[in-house]
Amino acid sequence: RSKGQERQTADHAARLAQQAYQQQVPQAPAPKPALLAQDLMTSPVTWLPSDSTLLEAWTVMKRTGIHHLPVTSVHGTLVGIISSHDLLPYAHELESVNSPGSSAGYKLARVMSSRVLSATPTTEIREIALVMLDEHVSAIPILDGSRHLVGILTTSDILRAIVHRSPLELWT
């Protein structure tokens, strides 16, 4: 055999050995995508229009067992949020057996928080949780590109996921 043929044979054998070695080395698993708001959010969302009253909000919260109600405009865009904590100062009047007090007829705009932090369905849970901790909020409405409500993410949703879906892959 010529030296050229021997070299080709040796090169070919080296390539085959390299390929066989690479196939034996365990490949690191591809990173899992981060957990997103759409994976944990509650949808559809219970909400009230802005012309609703405190008594209506109180009644919905008691009936459904929820603690946060997004408030929407007549066009369906988010304009605020009201929580059971916001209603506590009015609880005595709202719970009155005989007849609710005058505050029961207040419109939600009088009591709701109009500065509402929100996220998109593709926002990472880690980012939302950090905002919730930093801003001391326990609910984040999830909005589409037109600011229409598509879900809500609460601390209860995150805790429920930790209990039922553990271990959570929060890191990318």
C-alpha cells in the first residue's frame, strides 16, 4: 500500500473512533423552558365592571371564595383591582343583616386600586414572583396585547403549583 492510502485509512479510522466516542459521552439534557404565567394562571377570570358596587364585589368574593377581583372598563380593558383587604373597612356595613349601610352602594372606583401591576401570559413565573414580593401584592392580572384580561395569577396559584407539581423547573 502507498503512504497516501495508509494515511486515508488512518484518518478514516480516527473519524470513526471520534464519532463512536461522541456517541458514548452522555449529552447534557436540553434545558427545559421556564414556567410561564400561562402555565399557572387561573382562567377564565372572575371580574366586575367598573360601575359595580362594593356590595356586589363583597357578594361575589364570598360566593366564589376569591380575594381579588379585577375591574374592567365598558370596553373590557383592565382599569383596577379590588381585594378583600380593600373591603375590610366596610365589612360591618356589607354584612348587615337588616340592610347594608350606605357604603354598600359605593362604586368600585372609589375603593379599588387603579395602579395595577400586570403581566403577559408568557412572562416567567420567577419574574412575576419577584415583583409580587417586591411590591407586596398577592395577585397579578394577566393581560393580552390589547390589555384584555386573560387570566390572574395569585400567590395561591403559585403555592398550589409547588404542592401539586413539585419539583417545579423555574430556571431556564
